[in-house]
Amino acid sequence: MPIKHAAAKAIRKSAKNRQFNTTVTREFKELIKQARKLIAAKKFDEAKQAVQKTAASLDKAARKKVIKKNAAARLKSRLMKGLNAIKK
């Protein structure tokens, strides 16, 4: 148990942040899975919408510092690369 008041507050705060981070992470990971599944099925129109939704979710996660901005950019780039491959 924490002795200082600030230590107790830090524990509460880290638990709250962890809950938020896991929620946001779970959301964009699920969206990435859906987008990749649509890309693999070569459904361009549906995949395009899924990739746009995923990109917005990744941008939000990067803005809230859940993931680093370069990690979000890398994931978005790979999704777009796959989407452009089925466009032809």
C-alpha cells in the first residue's frame, strides 16, 4: 500500500490511463483486422471505407499518445499499400 497521498493518486491515475489505453488499442486493432480481411477478400469499396475508419482511429490514438505517431503512420501506410494493390 502506498504511504504518501501522491503515491496513491499515481496508482489511481495509472489505472485510469491503462483502462483508456486498452480501450483505444482494442478499437484500432479490431479495425485493422477488419480492413485486412476485406483487403484479402479483394472487396475494394468496403475495404476503402474500413481503411479510412482505421486511419482515423490510428490518428486519434497517436494524438492521445496511446501509440507513437510513427507507429500509426507505419500501420496506415501498410494498409494503404494493400488497398492500392487490390485497386488494379
